[in-house]
Amino acid sequence: QVWGIVTLVFILIQLLPGDPVYLLAGGLASSATRQAIVDDLGLDQPIYVRYLKYLNNVAHGDLGDSYFTSKPVLGEVLQRFAATFELITFAFVLALLIAIPLGVMAAVSDRRILRRIPFVYGMVAGALPEFWWGLMLILIFFVFLGVAPAPLGRVDAFSVPDDSITGIYTLDGILTWDPQLFLSALTHLVLPGVTLAFVYAAPLLKMTRTQMLDAMESDYARYALACGLPRYRQHRGAMRNALLPVITLSGLVYGYLISAAVLVESVFSWGGLGQFAVASVVNSDYLAVAGTVMFVAIFALTVYVLMDILHGLIDPRSRVATET
């Protein structure tokens, strides 16, 4: 699978329009300068030679140098990944806190208005893209109410740490016992995190309600209720079985969030991987675009593998099915 990702990224580089020599040398460069760049990049070699060279470079952690910053792409990606990881993890946890309680409540409640929550929520959250919701949150909480910080980065200008430990500012604030850094990072994290969580809690909410209803209608749940087991005990047992598919879907949502955060990061000037990808596209920095796509794909693949392992640890039946 990783080989397939690398191959697709290489094909992407070849198909993208533009001339990398022009981007590096400029329109006024001499023919000798242009030829030197062609020789240095190996653009005069056959495509299969370039492909094998690209595979070898990727295997050694070399994704090339950015045309725009002249720095190694891998270093640029890793430098910005901590910001994106902090954002999507916060949004993911918040989405779970929204989806699971509301989904369970919609399934067990006898009130029609509560049972309609997943449908109404899904219609509202999915009607418009996430960057629009981000703009609306900025307009309401920063412009009109003035209770949110300016969408200009991850912390206030006077709170930027001189030497970050992990690159995750909320965690750095805890590790260095710096309440000012922690609070500044947390307040800046709220609006973009709520934006992503609000949109991507919708599928988790629907899945939770559906699985809870199925579990409550199962034979074991009906038998437990017929034996006089209290209803809350029935709900608790049903929820344990209903959450297994929700965990699987949660892994898919978390892996997708890293690509979904691209435009949200641009709206909030977050400075993460998504904003770097947008800037690379605008500047026709194709190696940076390709490196970002590859990193995001491998990250999502890693998340899916870990979720499969977690699912096997929680549900022994899946391990038995795999072994047989």
C-alpha cells in the first residue's frame, strides 16, 4: 500500500502542469542556467529512471527540496504536522463527546423531538462546507461578541514559546508549567476545533443511534428486559455492543480529518500542514504538494491499521474470523 501511494504521488508530479525549471530559475535565466537545473533534477533522464530514483530517495526519507522555501520537504512537513495533529485530535475528541451522548439519547428516548436529533443535526452540519462554518464562528464570536481571539495563529504574539518541546502548544504549556501558553493555545484551538467537530460529528452521531437501536432490538436485549433487568442495565449492555462499529467509523473519521483540516487551517491562519499544502499549490511547489499528499496518505493508513488492531483487542470475534 505504501508503494502504491509513492507511485501515485510520482505520477501526480508528472501530470501537474508547469515547468519546475522556470519556477527555480525564473523567466530571465540563461539557457546554461536552465540546463544546469535540468541536469541537477535529472529531468533529461527516462521516466523509469526518474521513478526508480524517486523510490530510492523516498526510502531514504528524501522527498526533495521545496521550490519555494529551498528547504527539504520532509522537514517542512514534520515541522507543521504538530500543529495539524493538535487541531485534529482536539476536534476528534470533541466530536466524540458530541456524537456518542446525543446518539445514545436519541436511541433510548421516547420523545420524538429527541429521536429526530441525528436527522436534523446531519442536515445542518452537512449542508455547508466546514470552512463556511469557520467563517461564521469567526464573525459571531470574534467580530460581534469579541469573546474569541483573533484567527491569526495558534497562540497570542506574546505567548509564542522560544523553544517548543513537542510542537503541540497545549501540551508544551502543561510540560513547562506555563499557564499563559496553555490558555492562549487552548483559546485559539476552540473555534477551528469546534468547526471540524461540528461537521464530522454528524456521521458518528447517526452511526451511534443506528447501532444502539439495533442492539436494543436484539434477542439478548429483549430477553434481559423480559427477565426483569432494569432498563438502564439493558441500555448499558446494548451500548457496549453498539460502540464497536462506532469505533471503526471513528478511525475513518480521524484519518480523514487531516485532509479535511486543509481549508479550516487557511481560514484560521493555523500554520499547520493544511495551510502549507494550500500555499504549495498556490506557488506551484509540486514537490511540496507531493510530499504533503504522501505524508497525509501514510498517516491515514497508519490510523486505519491501528484502529483494526484496537478493534481486534476489543472484540475477540474479529480475531477469530481473521485467523480462520
